[in-house]
Amino acid sequence: MAPSGAAAQLLMADDLPQDLEVRPSPPTTPFLAPLQIPEVKQPINGAALDPPPDPARHQLYNEYPPVKIYELREKQFLHSYHPQIPPTPSWGYDGFIPGPTFHARYGEPYLIRRFNDLPANHTGFGLPSTTMHLHNNHTASESDGFPMDFIENGEWWDHHYCGLPR
């Protein structure tokens, strides 16, 4: 006889213990929380970056020097995913999920210096090694991010976006 209810819809790996207890998510009332609108990220003075960006590490940097520069920090913080569920430790950008909004236009180059400020010796799910990928942009590989393009805790990476027209 097949299991019924929500547990029957779960796809489980074959090698999990047979006595594994599958518990449903706690019941919650839908639509209690307002829609979270991420804040608009403000550019910084590029002269404040230490060390300054290295043009040799980016394709077309000299042809498309950034007109806006941003700092983005990956952090751990407590986040409430629903008003009826207690806050839980989470990772995100600048202490917010999903992170800030960047106002960028085609033809307007910009640079984001991303810092990994995640805890090095955390407990729980995941590694504090991160990578970032941007969709809907023409981006050189050294700035685009890919699955194994990790930065570790305490490191940073510059992402140069040329802003080439479509």
C-alpha cells in the first residue's frame, strides 16, 4: 500500500535509513507577511577600494571602465521566513534575502566587489565557500561566476560588468 498525504509526494533517496521520520512543514497561515522589496544598492566612491581593481584581471576593463562601483557582503543573520515561524540563521547579501537591487543600464559599466564575511567555522548545512552568477547580461567568464568559482571566508572577488548593449 502506498503512503498517502504530503509524505507520499516526497522524492527520497534509496539509501536513506528506513526509520527516517518524515515530518511535514509546520502549519502556517498564508499571506500574512508583506512582500519584501529589496533595497536599492547605492554605489560607493571607487577610490575607497583597497586594493583598487586590477584592470589586467578583466576583459575589456580599459575599454569599459566602471562608472559605478559597489561593495556587496555575504553575511550570516537571523531571518524570519514567515511570521508564525521563529527566525533561523540564514546567509545572504548585506544581511538580506535575496539581497539588494542593482539599478544598472545597458551601456553603463559597473563593478561589484563581493566580500565573503560568512562564518568560517559554522555548524549546519553548507560550506562558507560561495560563487555568484548574474543572469541577463553579457559578462566575461572571470566576472560571471560558475559552479566551482569559489571564494572562501575572508576573501573577496571583483565582478566587472561591461554593460554592453544587447
